[in-house]
Amino acid sequence: MDADHSTANSNESSPELERVFRELLAAEGLRLSERNRRFLSFVVAEAVAGRGERVKAYTIGVDVFGRGPDFDPGKDPIVRIEATRIRSALAAYYEGPGADAPFRLVLRPGSYIPVCEMAEPPTMPRSVPAVCRILRPDAGPASTGRIQTALVVTQRSDRRDRCAMARGDIYLQAIVKAVCGRGVRVFVTPPPERRAALQAIKALLSQPDAVLALDIAVHGIAEGCRYTWTLSDPQSGEVKASDAADGMEDGVPVGTRIDALADAVAQGVIDALA
């Protein structure tokens, strides 16, 4: 989950960051809503002015989204939700129209402070949407040619339910973080408009004995939300593991609950791989 703190160099102004940001906003192919453009404008302005200590969930919620002084980021996840959408939009842009950009604006996981990074030379086809490429602890050296099991995660929340989709985005991010932390190669199914990336995922899923599919979803129910997951073999359709848990609206911060649910999913995946 995103932390409500600044990085060590957050008080250093960056003219390069401002230039990259202005070029980014003027670029074609960047899919950002008006409110997310306001979000980025605010955090970039604060970072460039050397006020990184103000780039926190509370300040963003109040100054950008108009929340009141009693705004509690732990109970109202709007900042985390919008940050996730911004990261997805930036990733899609830099994978597609902005693939050749020499410098990139990045919101690193765990922080809302934007940074300017030089693009690294591609080490794999740009169409492969790798989120994490960490081998399992028991994996042999890559030079052996052994195919390592990869995990393809797909969110299947009802797109017509905005609340479920928003929580599904957070659920997805938390699961990816938890599973990667356990040493598994993880890929996330991209949105339909990213056709090249979708083709790469389909090619990955066609590899026998190399991939498992993790389908996750959030469903609105009377008591709040139900969080589900199913791990299966995409070739045979065999279900390896599956579970569901209800997220009750009982005062526990949404982010804390989703983190706990994601940790349980990650452990279920590891148990199934063992």
C-alpha cells in the first residue's frame, strides 16, 4: 500500500521533473481524467518547489479532492485509488505512445512524490507487461533453461460497479506486492486497449506447464464487499485453489483489511505451488 510519507530527497527541486511533466500532459495517448491531472499537477508543483513533506495522502485528499479537515486516508481510500489509476495510465503510456521517451515521470509504489527517471534500454520486447520478474527462492539458475512458473493475475470485478472496480484495483495492487514479495514471477492482464500487451499475455498463457492464472474480483454485497480469488491451470482449466472473504464495514480501515486479504491470497498461491 502507499505510505503517507516523503522520500529522503523530497525537498530537492527538479526543473527536469517539471519539463517532463509538461511534455507528458501535452502528449497524445495519455489517458488521464481531469481529476488525475489535478493530482499530478499538485504533487509535481510541490516536489519542484521543494515541499515534498506536503505530498501526503491527507494533503492530497484535502487540497486536490476537496475533502474536509476530518479526512482520514485510512477510511477513505480515494487517494490510493486515484494513485493506482495514475500509475496504470503512466505504465500504459510509456509502454505504448511514450515508449521512446528518454525521461519518464514515475510515482513509485509506497510514495506519492513524483520522480523523473531516465528510461532504461529495453531488455525484453516492450509488449511484455512484466510487473515483477523475481524467480522463486528454489528456482535454478536462468542459464539452465528451466522454465519457471509464472503467475498471470486478472481482475474480473464488475466494471459497471465503480466502487467494486476501485477496491479491485487496490486488491490487485496489494496481491501483486504480496506475491512478488514471496519470490514469484507476476504478470498483470492489461486493459483491452493495450492490444500488444494482451497478445503477449495470451502467448504466455499458451505455454504448457509454465503459467498459472489467478483471477480476482470484488463483488458488492449487502454487508459490504466480497473478495474472491481462484488459481487455475489455463491449459486444462483445473482449479488449484480458491477462496472468498467478506470485507465488512465495521470501522477497520479499508486499506488494512485489503492488505490482510491480499496476504492470505499470496500464501494460498505459495501453498498451491509447493
